[in-house]
Amino acid sequence: MPESLQPAEAVNPLEVRDLAVCYRGARGEWVPAVAEIGFAIGAGEALGLLGESGCGKTTTALAIPGLLPANGRVVRGSVRLAGRELVGLAERELEGVRGAGIGFVAQEPALALNPVMRVGEQVAEVLRVHRRLSWRRCREAAARALAEMQFADPGRIFASYPHQLSGGERQRVTIARALICQPPVVIADEPTASLDAAVAVEVLALLRDLKERHRLALLLISHDPRVLAALADRVVVMRGGRIVEQGPREEVFRRPAHSYTESLLRCLGQREERDLRDSRDSREKQDTAETGASSSLVSLQSLRSLSEPLLEARGLRKTYTLRRPFGARQAVAALAGVDLAVDAGSRLALAGRSGSGKSTLVRCLALLEASDGGEIRLGGQDLASLPRRRRAAFRPRLQLVFQDPAAALNPRFSALDTVEEPMRLQGVKDRRERALELMAQVGLPAALASRPVPRLSGGQKRRLLLARALATRPAVLLLDEPFTGLDLPLQAQIADLLLALQESYGFALVLVAHDLDLAGALAGEVAVLDGGRIVERAATADLLRRPRHPASRELVAAARILGAAE
């Protein structure tokens, strides 16, 4: 790293003092977001930021390297990198700091990566900007950085575009890009949010190793106390834009001094107790869901006979052709013959390591991506064999809620526009009234109807995606990691909301989840994918207690490691 960025031993790599940030409101007023934020991070130390959605964690992280949006500004305070003041620096000077002095792992990897540029080139580009190295040496260093992220095939990752990667793979690419210049300070905003437990444990171990080996000052932001317990040396708890407690990790988690910290930790304990209870009763809950006599469930019977599944995949295959370095091509089987049956009113979780095929499977089932072979049957009708126009008529009955809300929502739309759009495409009358009703059902007040999508919180965007998906009255609701990046109280709210919505609408629920405990609270069964195939399907309680396949055992073991970290 450059000499100017090498911290002296007596100076903390990062010091934040009395930081205050405001955002400009819709009427031009300045609204406080964070105030009186202060902490220091030493070389080789990890500091964890904990708090619920909207408490100011991400605002604090963005303010440090000068990445606040145009409507945000630092109104007071100091941010020092190895003793150098960053507040007040010109944009050109800050550009030299970002990447070389402070590495940043963004919360939403789909937005952080350029969709039309291969990811290996994007990692190499950071090094090219900050170092006087040839493009060849930058590409070689990028390949090594991706190999450090423990990908099974780093060459494939290097040659892929972001849309060809799973959410977990994209997340690891952003980590590699943040670390490529070996900056003295790294800010990681929810770095494991979209990762399954097995990969999350690996990434946390990798970050710990890099922190210790390179003496990084690491600012780690997470909604999950278990993640911070696995890596953070000290913890800062935020609420309402202010710090309410900070101290050594064990002291904060074992003997919280503030009632808010205690409530967050209690929420985690309550969730684990509920997951255990729900897993124990999963078979009874599944029977109740499948035999419920709601009017909406009865209306779905026109799609299927009682003797066959509502939705079925038979021998489903999907292969991507990727260009590897130096022009070579490689065929990658994302789905290698998947057989899956989903009954009306049922709840099924899909689990597996990042890159196992979960997201590809739900995109194919939702008819948003064409499969290369096999059948997709809805109510006995083979949709894969239909002409494109006829197949499109079934899409409203198969709704996918995407993993990254910010990437899935049109930033030019208001909340109401977003919910109205699918009904407008279907020619629905009185769609404004229907859209407002749906927003109310998912817990979005009418006062938010005119609010632009970018001004909604993470939890509000999740609810908006649900309202939009329900606008077409789907027979099957597919959710790709719907809890990513949400704090524990919000996770509980969204989980309860999904259960209530299913009871009202009667749809079948297929959930992609990296958190087995959380999946167990929602799904009666879990199907585990590995290498593009379903290798095990079992009742949630049975899988958590006695996983049979090695891939299942790895996931369960990793979940226990994260749980034990606290």
C-alpha cells in the first residue's frame, strides 16, 4: 500500500468523532440521520455495528469514505484515515482514498457491480486505477483475489457477468474487489447477508484471516448478532441515529447495559425457540395448510386435480455457456435434471450452497428464464413446451419476489405505481383502489403511496415487492432470499406477514433461504440442492436433526457454528 496510507503504530487507522449526517427532505428541509457518532478502530481489529433497519448503520458507513447520496451531507464531525482528515476533501481526493485507503463491501451486490462487464475485469479495474501496473498484472492479481474467496471454479467466476452468478457469488466478488488493493481499512456492510450458512462461515473465517494477516481495521455491519459474535472484537449498538452502547463483544452480548441491546438479543433467542417449536410441529402445520378450506385455495383447484401437484418440475435442465480467459468456452450446468413437486397451499424451502442452482431454479419455475430441457407443469399443463406467447399467459400465476429489492424495483416509480403496474398490464379496472388495499395488507400505509421507491427503507421495499407479486393473484409465490439484509425484528415481521398472506390467498410458497433456522419457521419441508440437483428433501425437523446427504450435513453444521458463535 502507498506510504501515505500506511498508519503509524500510534495512530488508529480509522477514527470517527462526533459525526452527524442529514438528508434533504422532499420539501427541502434537512432531516437528521445520525448524530454524535464516535469510535476508533485499531490495526488488526474488527468493530461491529449492530442495530435495526433505519438506525443509521449504513449512513455511517457511507459517510466515512464520502459515498453519501446527493441529498445527504456530513454537517459536523471528523473522519480520520491514519490521521488524515477526510471530511471536507474534494471528490477527486476522496476517489484516491476509496479502494486504496478504504475498501467498501456494499450491501446490495447486484447494484455494486457493472452488469455489462465481466466480474474479473471489474476486480482488476480497481487495482488498475490505484496502482501503476500493467493490465496483465492487474488481471493476474484479480484472479488470485477471486481464488482467495474460495470459489470452486475461480476461472468461471472471472469470466462471468454478474447476472450469471448467484447472489452469494456476487457478494464474494464485491469482497474480492474491496480487498484487491489491500487497504488499511475495510468497511463491510452486511457481507454475509445473501450467503448460505456454510459459505458465510467460510467468508467470516476468510475476513478474520485477512484482518489478522494484513492487520486490517475492519468495520463490520450486520443485523445478525451471530455474525458479529463470530468476528467482531468490539460492538457498537445504534438506535435512532445514535450510539446507545459499545464495548467488548463478550461484555455487550453477555451483559448488555442498554435495554435496546437486550431486546435485540432477546429477539434472536425468541426466534430460535420458535424455530425449534415450529420444526417439531412442521408435519401438523403442513397438513393444516394443505387441507385449509379458504375460498382462495378452492379457486386454485381449477388449475389442478387432487391427484397431482400444483407445480411440478421434471428433469429440468439449464446450462450456461461462459467464455473463460483467453477465449476458451465452458458449459456450466446450473440445473442438471431437477425433479420437484409443490402441492397447493404447501410451503417448501430450497437450501444449498451459493451457486448450487437455487436462484436459477426459481427463475425457471417463474418462467422468467427458459430451461434447456425437461418439463414445468402447472395444474398438469406442460408450460415449457408451449410457444412463448402462450407461456407468457401463465406468468401472472407464478410470481417471483427477487433477492435484491433495489435492483428489482423501478427507481422512477412511486410505491403505488409499482403495485399498479402488473394490474395495468393485465387491464385490471379500479387498480388504484386494489393497489392501496394490497399495500395496506402488507403493512404499507397509504401515506407512502406517492413516495419514490429509492426513499423507502429496506423493509418497506420488501413489503412493496410482496404487494406487487400479489397483484396478479398468483397460484405459486416464489421468494428468493426475502430476508437478506433485514434485522431480526423485521425478519420476524416479514415471516409472520408471509404466513398471514398465505392463509388469506392460499398460494403455494417456495422459499429460497440460506438461513435454515428461518426457513424452518416458514416451511414444512426443505429441499437441498447441490451441483444443480436436489440431493435431499425432508421434513424441516428431520433435516435439522438428521441430515443424510453430505451437502445437507455441511449446511446444518455451519448453521450450528454460527449459532454457537454467540
